[in-house]
Amino acid sequence: MPKLESRTAVVTGGASGIGLAIAKLFAREGAAVEILDRNVEEMDRAVAAIVADGGTATASPCDVTDAAQVDAVIRAIHARRGRIHILINNAGIAHVGNALTTTPEDFERVQKVNVFGPANCLRSTLKFMVADGAGGVILNLASCVSVMAINDRFAYATSKGAVLSMTYAVAKDFLAHNIRCNALLPGRVHTPFVDGFIAKNYPGREDEMFEKLSKAQPIGRMAQPEEMATAALFLCSDDAAFITGTGLPVDGGTLTIR
């Protein structure tokens, strides 16, 4: 049997990268996937790909930093599906810079998307999970930098540390409502962002820098988005029914054998 048969899964940032891989895998496992994203063209392609593969998916344009907009979108999804079983807080942005080179504007922008965004989605979704009285599962995309330091990630590391702490708080506060909340701590994942970052900052040296960044992880390569999706499926399925309040590293050994 599919692991997520007849369940509704909301995936923020589900139109590309890790979010898209999660949306596709969850749909193959029987979930009705609801993608929230800002890129309408990418959302349309994502939904078309899922439907062509025999899955069920709908997309809603949504800026997760806008609490009122998130409320309206989540309310519409609940009305359409009858229940929200799973929330994946995946939408996020990156930033390169230390405490001196990161402007106040950049710092605020990263926190709005990476911290306020998940908080808005949690608040809106938890209302229904609690009111419906049937439990639920929440998965937040944190990062290895939630618990370790790498160069020039001041704003990003701050935001992902907050996401991990948020995970612990929700897991504790909603335990009695049968709502599980966990986080993924990815290492470096090969997404379009990585390719764009390398092209922008190292023109003419793309292959060299890709290899360098890949070998910086103990396992010797970057992860693929599908590998994050597999871990997400485990944590959101009944296979992980005894797991809550956990940050799961999926990092090629970065945290333990680097």
C-alpha cells in the first residue's frame, strides 16, 4: 500500500528543488499534494508533472511571509480537502555573508522568509489540525548549519537555528494533540540554487567549484533532492510514528565525520 494514501500534504516552496522532489514522491505515495510557491510558471509545471505521473496535486500562489495570505490559502485547502494531514515547511532563501558584510536589510529579509514564513504556516495549519482532533505531521527544513558553523552564513545560520528550535517547541506544545513535528538537517544538496550560486560567483570556474563544494562533504558528493524526499517520506509516514521533536541529519557525514 502507498505510505500516504488519502492524506493531504501541504508543501511550501514545492515548485522546485527539494520541495518539488518531496511533492512528487508524496504524490506517488498516494498523497493529495498542495504546493505553495511564488513562482506560478514553476508551480504549473510541477502540477502537470505530478498529474502526468498519475498523482494528485494543486498549486496555490502564496507568499509565506504574509500571514493573512497564508491563512487564506490554508483555509481554502482545508475546505477543499476536508483535512490537512501533513505540512512541509520547505520554502526558504539563502544568503552569503558574515556579521559585518550582511546588511540589516538582508538579515531581515532572510528571517522573514526562513523564520516568519514557517511560523505563519505552522500557525495557520495547526489551527485545523487541533480543531479536527485527528493529529497530524509537520516537517521543517532546517540545515546542518542549525547546529554547526560554516563560513559566511550569518543570516542563514541564524534563521535555520530558529527553525530547529521552532521544531522542538511545536513538538512539545502539541504532543497531546497527536501532532508530530520533526526537522530535516540537510547537508549541501544539488539544486538550481547551487548551480546559480556557482555561476554568479565563480564564472569560468563552474566545474572546479562544483567539485570542490561536493568534496567538502565527507561522503564526497552533494545530495540529490530525491534523497531529501526519501527522508521526508519516512518522517511523515506511519513508519516514524514514534519519532517527534527530532532533527534528522541527512548530510553525508558532515556533522559527525567531517
